[in-house]
Amino acid sequence: MPTHTLNPTDSAALWHAPSQDARRIHATIPGYNPTPLRPLPGLAASLGVGQLLVKDESGRFGLQAYKGLGGSWAAARMLAREMGVDIASLASWGDVVALAKRAGRRRLVSATDGNHGRGVAWAASLLGFDCTIYMPRGSAPARIDAIRALGATVIEADGGYGAAVDAAMRDAEGDDRAWLLQDTTNPGHEDAPKWCAEGYETLFSEIDEQLDALGERAPDLAFVQIGVGTLADAMVRHLRALERWNATRIIGVEPTSAACVLESVRAGRPTRTGAGDAHATIMAGLNCHEPSLAAWDAMARGVDCFLAIEDHWAERAMRLLAGAGVESGESGGAGLAGLLALLESPDLAPARALLGAGPASRVLILNTEGATDPIGYARIIDAAAGAGRGQTPRDSGGAS
Ligand SMILES: Cc1ncc(COP(=O)(O)O)c(C=O)c1O
């Protein structure tokens, strides 16, 4: 059954307006386009909420997920530091490539469930760097192949995500010419996850412009799926710093089998949870068992409610999004899955009441990935053809 915990911390704490440096550089990377913010009125009506907006990251840089925003910006930050250059003085991605030509560290190393590693491999390919990516044993072949196709070496670790993170750190620490570009904290490697969150700011600043273009106020509820929390860190920093989002409640969503942030908030400190089983949930990108320390403060202060949900909610969310014309992978649809559970589960009635979730709610979800594992995607979508698909034809191929 789904569970929740409400955050007792005062989320009105002051935050600094996020820097637009990453957005400035991202906008000059070949292939950059803001990803769409799409209203899904048919799906909203069928779920019984006032409005549903999806920020659809499945087309970001052709990588099927938002993660390239973090990998590219963290690499730019690393290069600027190594070369003693003020990051604010860089005008374009071309300036970053110029720094890369003179850099001493020429190999990016990371661990991933799929998307972050693909973003890092892509950044390395743009910079002319070598790249080594560690993945949990038994990762989906399509996710491995997508990273290899970018020229990276992929090594399957002896275990789950935690084992891959440990292996990546050992590799990077043994080579002066390598840099660990990890989106979660490791002892002595605290900068990269912070820089990844700065990179994700680009997607939130796009949302502001897109709300203006749609003539929309900020939504009442914003869902963010959580693995180690770096994406949630970016959401909190953006939403809690800008007045237009003052009334928006932030809801973090994790798989029940890997709810490390929910458990940590209950414990009052970052806590390691679960057995680290590589395949305990289909939400591979969220299958993490320890929060990133770099993201902990923002999540502990700024997320209003944490939900833990089972896989069947994610499967249904994928099918509903497919029916609305949005391609969404297992972790990609987890925000919508959290909304479904919040609206429907008797176990979440207290959270539903406290968040005021219902017919008047205007909701933001992030579709953070497309069908990165096409075999798994087809199995889930086809398994219930008709059960969710096609329920909301008014949204199919709709506005962007
Ligand atoms: C598709 C997708 N969504 C969300 C997340 C969660 O991001 P984070 O680990 O920063 O919490 C991930 C992480 O890999 C992911 O792959």
C-alpha cells in the first residue's frame, strides 16, 4: 500500500534566486530546444483534477531524459574550476569545448541506472573526452546500448546502483586524468551533484516562461520523482525562491522498495534503507537507497510531502500518459503515479486532505524520461491495451 510522510519543517525558509548561468550555456549547445509544457485537459478531467500540466523531458537533446542538463553543466563547471576561469565569463558551449581542449582531466566516470550515464556520455562525446559508465548488473540492454552508442565504455557492476557508484568512485580515484561526474554525493566528491542540480534549473526556468506563454498561474501541486534527490533539490531551489510558486506544494514520489528519502525524513537524518536489490522496482532511475547529501537540506526543508508507491501505479501512469500522447518510461511517469495514488488510495486520505488534492487542484508533473527500455515499455503498454490507453483522446497529439 502507498505510504506518505508530511514534512514538519517550515518550507517558507529563504532561498536565493537560482542562477541562470546554466541556461545561458545550455541554450548554445547544438540541438537545444526548450522541452514542451503540455496541458492535458482530457486526462485532468478523467482523473478529477482541475488541470494537469506535463513538462515533457522525453525529447531533451535526443537523450530521452532531462539528465544531459546536469552532465553538461557539471562538466562545464569542472572545466572552469580546473582552468581557473570564472564560470560567469563563459558565453557559450563553444567556450566550454575550448577549455576541454586544454584540460588535464580527459575522462569522465560515473554510475547510473541509465539516464544520468547517458547524459554524461553525451557530454563527454561533445567535449572529446573518454567516458566510463558503471551500471547495475542486469541493466536493460537498450539502456546499456544507448550509452555505448555515445562512445562510452560501459561496465556492469557486481550488484545494484550502490555497487555501481562505489565502483565508479574507485575507478576515478585511481586515475589522475579522470573525474567522477556523479549526481549523488560520495565522500570527497560533493561538487558534481550540486552542479547537476544547477544544470536541472534550466528545465524549471523554461517552465516559468511557458506558464507565462500559456497565461497560467503556478500550479497548486508539483510532483517530483526522487532517486537520490538531485532533481528534487533543483525543484525546491527554484520553486521556493520565486514568489509566483509560493502557494505550490511540492510532493516527492519514491518506489516503496527504495523510499530512502521518505525514511530519512521520518528518521530526521539521511539514512540508508533497503537491501539495494538491483531490480526491486521497475522504476530503475528511482531505485536508490541513500539520499544525496548535497540534496538533503533542500529536500528536508522544501518538499512538503513524500509518497512511496508500488510499481502498479507507475505502470498505470505510463499507460495513461501513452493514451494522452506522451511517451513515458517507468521512472518518467512516477510523478503522475504519485498523483494517482494520492487521489485514489484510502491510505493516503490524510495527505490528500492536508494537500487539498481534488477537483480544484492544478497539478504539474515532470515526464523525466521516454521509453528508454522499449521492450519493458511495450510489455507494460501492450499488457493492458485498452485499460488506460485511448481514455483521453482529447489530449493525443495536443498542444505543446
Ligand atoms: C527518469 C528519471 N527520473 C527521475 C530521476 C530521479 O533523479 P534523482 O536521482 O536526482 O532524484 C532519475 C534518476 O536517475 C531518472 O532517471
